[in-house]
Amino acid sequence: MATKVNFSYAFQPIVDVDNKVPYYYEALIRGLNNEPPTNVFAQISRVSFADFDQEARERAIKLAVQLGLKYDLSLNFLPSSLSAGNYLDRTIAALKENDFKTNQLIIEITESEIIHHHHDFLYGINKCRSQGIKIAIDDFGAGYSGLNLLVNCQPDIIKLDIQLIRKIDSHGPKQAVVRAILEVCTELGIDVIAEGVETLPEYNWLKQQGIYLFQGYLFAKPGFECLPSVSYPET
């Protein structure tokens, strides 16, 4: 059932700088005139949020297909939506209705949400993997679950929290943490994305550590109702 909330989407690429191609595009909710997501969420009552959450995903899939997206698509999911009701089933149905393959979908969940809904998250992982859907942990490093979360859940992708990335080229403690994360992810076969990268010094340091997947204004700003082109930095 439609929630009568006015919204649309912007899309931002995650880029593979080694091959100079998009890895996938993330759908970012916006108002009808590209207003920030807070303006959209202010229209939603607590009772209807779960229905809105699902409606938003269905709209993102439809718009991505209309824009001719040929790469993978990432959508944000609440851990509880992976196991409660039929939200995941409805998302899969929306993919099929729009001729978008399930193995092209990436579900992003923030680290803090996983901590509070750990059982739901583990249940959802198994259900997603049975459909070929990939799992990404967003804002990794912002919470306190740390490397233990990687061992227990083994997601396909993690996105390093922006606070870890900011000025990392000159911050020794951040560098040590990121190196430790990279070592574990390499052993477990988990892709690592550096998000929120805005400066060449940040990019150069991260690239030197072996990171090749990036998201941030240095490469492309979110494109409102479009798939923005990508700029690759000169090094």
C-alpha cells in the first residue's frame, strides 16, 4: 500500500579504479526536488515506516531500470526487514517484475543496525545468499563490534566509515585500524570500499594499501534521477 510520501532517488557510483569502471551504483533517497533525505523522513510516521521502506526499494529498482542501469544496484535495508513480514520477498518480486537479476542486487545495512538486530541479520544473510543477493556492511568501523563482526557474519562487502577515511593520510591511529581491517578482509575474501573520499591525499594513501574500490565526491557526486559519469583521479 502506498504511503503517500513524496520522494525520488539520486544514484552514486562505487568505482573500481584499477579497471576504471563502476562497481555498482547506490540508490540514495531524495525529495522530489532533490531535497535531502531528512525532508523525506519527516513525512513518515513511525507506524508506516516499514511499508515506506519497502515502497522506496521498489521505486528505486524501477527508476534504476528506467535509467538503463547495467551495473549492480545497492539498496539500504533494515535488518528487521530481512526477516520480518514479506519485505525481502516483495523486493525479489520487484526485481523480477523489472527484469533485474537478483545477483545484481546488493543490500546495504549499517554496522550499528546489525549490532542491535544481530539474529535478524544472520537470518537475512542466509535468505539473501540463497537468491544470489550480496550483503554489504555500511559505516564499518563506526560501532564497537569491529573485526568480530567480519568473522561471524562474513559479508560480501564492507564500506569503511567516513570518519575513518577523513584525513587518513596524516592520521597514524586511523591508518593502523584500516590496515588491520584490510588484513582480515583479504583473508576472508571480503571486498573493501573506501567511502566519502574527497581528497587526493586520502585517495593516494588508501590506494597504496591495496584498496581499489572507492565512493566519494572525488569520483562522482550523487546524480538526481540520473546515473552520473565518473572522474578518475590522476596519480
